[in-house]
Amino acid sequence: MELKDYLRILRAHWVGVLVLAVVGVGAAAAYSVSQPKVYEATSTGYVSSGDSADPATASIADTLAKSRVKSYVDIATSTRAAQDVIDSLGLDESPAALVGQISVEQPTDTVVIKISARAATPVEAQQLADAWVKALAKEVAKVDGAPQPGQPGLRVVPYTSAVLPSTPVLPRTNLNLALGLVLGLLLGFGYALLRHQFDRRIRSAEEVERTFGTPVIGLIPQSAAMSRDKGLALQLAVTGPTASGSAGVAEAFRKLRTNLAYMDVDSPPRIIVVTSPKQSDGKSTVAANLAAAIAVGGQAVTLIDGDLRRPTVARALGLVDDVGLTDVLVGRINVAEVLQSHPDVPGLQVLASGPIPPNPSELLGSQAMHTLMSDLARESIVIVDAPPLLPVTDAAVLTRSADGALVVITHGGTLDSELATSLNHISTVHGRTLGVIFNRMRRSAAGGYHYGEYTKYEYASETKPATTGKRAAKQPVPKS
């Protein structure tokens, strides 16, 4: 895996990573609050060798002091020194426990001894440090004897008294919070990797192309412009308002139209089945908007509602769905009599599903259906909204009579196993998959590139008269 793969994983599971990071900081904060405050004060003493007028004697005494000061560190941490402190301060603690509250340091090549004491209050820490230096002086006098007046001798002299501490040294709240954040982020990263291993939802075009060898030819961003209120007609993106959300979706369908036009320059697909693994992937909305985008680009388009189980196209476009495809297939009516022109998109004709038959698969796989699509393809591009691939075989059957199928999947919603099974259904009947369309693509997953960036440009009117009579000639495609 490359760095961009890890970044994509983190972006996909950023909520869990953030939650664990917050939990780590919160746990560190709770730990810091629960710990008692500890204050530290430091008192200093130095080892004096007495006064001597003889330089040679003074030099010897200084060397002796430096050699003996290391031994005084051991004396300072003895229980005898601790007992002296207990007696002087009237403490109710054992010498061994009290020794654990102090630390003794002797800077190299000096005769200075620093004693740091820790206690629950600033005053106790200050008193304990000062008393310990005095206790050390007392114990050294017992060991080495008190020096005689005018004679060199070693003794510990208190030098600086302890300063009353203003802030506690424990708990180290800032350090604990930093460690909690780091630990939380590490746990979050591990969580993201674990979720990635078990998460079968498809989130990137690279994953589709690498795993299935099928190109992703369309990225439709998530937008309110792709939704339809109950009882209202679907507002097509390419003819809708020029708000930023609609403009981004419209540009996505223009890009999809361009990709289809250049998919096979010598023999571009004329009959295209639009399907999906599941019912809720938005295939009908994608099919309607794709048909409108092609029609706005200047080519005649026939949109067929081939979902004979749950038809939605005609009703979504505000057209009549009482008669249509099933009536034509059984020879009850001529196709020209039931084709309906879209009121807002010149060149777009819609063939509704008609009454729901008891045998949809047989009708869609019949020679009559094959002939119908071939006849319509002579004068227009044919877009067929087919049922989903996983529940029924209708869409796979339709691909045998089409130039190929577009499979619509939901970003972050379709499982890799669902797409694999769907593609296998198409290949089993020797159908052709033209490509995969990512629907409801979230802005955060666009890898820095988003169709909304194009909303600053003004598009010239693309509406042209539909070509009729002979097979529609290819029209220039506006630059996307």
C-alpha cells in the first residue's frame, strides 16, 4: 500500500479515528484529575572543608571534600537522616517511606548537594527539603566529627533554602494529554486499518478498476438535485436551476456523456442498458439524467423503462405510464403511438413500461424486444432503464440485445461481492459491461477534484433540434 492508500483509509473512517482520539484525550484528562497533586521544593547544601591560610592545606582539603561528597549522597538517603527529619518536624511516617519522597543530586566536580523533596502541599515540600539538609549536616558531623576551631574539617553547610513551590510537578497534565492524544490516534489508525480489512464497501474508482478490471466512466456527486419529492416530477440536472449543487451534477453527466462518446470512436454504443446491483442505487435517476444530457448535446435519445417489475421512469418524469413497452411487445399497439416527448428536453423521447406483465424476463429477452431496440437505435440513442441485477435476471437478459451495460453503484454503499456477482451475471449471458458509474459520490472522496469547481463557468445553450428520419449523426461534444 502507498501513502495515498493510507490517507484514503483514514478519510473513509475519520469519524472513528476522531472519536478514539477524543476518548484518548478524555481518558488522560480523567486520569490527571484523579491523581493527587504533588509539589516539589529543592534545598541546597555544600561541603565545607574549613578555612586554612596554608594554600597547600586548603588544596588538600578541597580535594578531600570533593571525594567525600559522593559518600554524603548515600548518607542523605539513609533512614538515619530520615529519622532525624521525622523527629525535627514531628512527622508520623516511617523512615523508609519518607526516603521515597526525596531525591539527592550531586553535580559533577562540585561540593554541592541538592535535595529535592515532594509532598502533598507546597509548605510541606519546603519544610521537608530544608529539614533534610539540616539532618544531613547532623549525620555528617556524627560520622566525621565536628571540626576543631582553626583546624580543617569537613562539614555540610545549608546554602540556599527551599522556595515555596507555586505549581505541582505531578500530575503532568500536559504530558498526559499529549500521550492520550497520541495513543488515541494510534488506536484510531489501527481501527481504520481493521475496518478497511473487513469493510467490503467500495469507495474508490481505483479499487474497482484494480479488482474487477472494469473502467469507472462516471462519478456522480451526492446532491439534493438528484432527489425527488414524493408526488413531484424529477428535476433533470442538465435542465435544472444553475445552483452550485445542480451545476456540479450536470457537469458530471456531461462528462459521462463525453466518456461514452469516446469509448469506441469507430462504433460508439447505440443501445445502452443502465442497471445496478440493488434497487436503491439510483439507476433510474442516472438513466434519465444521462438520456437528457445526450439529448441536450444534440443527439436524439429514446429512454425506455425496461423495469417491468417496478417501473418509475415515466412517473418520475411526469409522463403517462398506462401504456408503453409491454403493449408494443405483445403487438397491441405501434411504438410510434406510445412514444412521449419530454416537455423540457427536445430530442428526448420516453417509452413507458406500460402494464406490468406476469413474465417480464420472457418479454425482455424476446425477439420482439431485440427488434424494437434495433429499430429505435437506427434513429436515436437508446437508453434502457433495467431492473437491478441481483434480485432478477431481467437486466442480464437485456444486455444480450444491447451494445453494453452501465452498472450504477453507490459510493460507500455497494459491497465488492455485490458488484462481482452483478458483473458475473452480465458475462454469463455474454453481455458487455461498458463501465461502472459511481453514484452519490461524497465530496471528501473526490481526491481533491470535484465537479463543483466547474460551476464558475457559463455553458452556452446546448439545446438543438433532435435528428429524425435517418440515424442520428454524431454531434460535436462540448468541452467538459
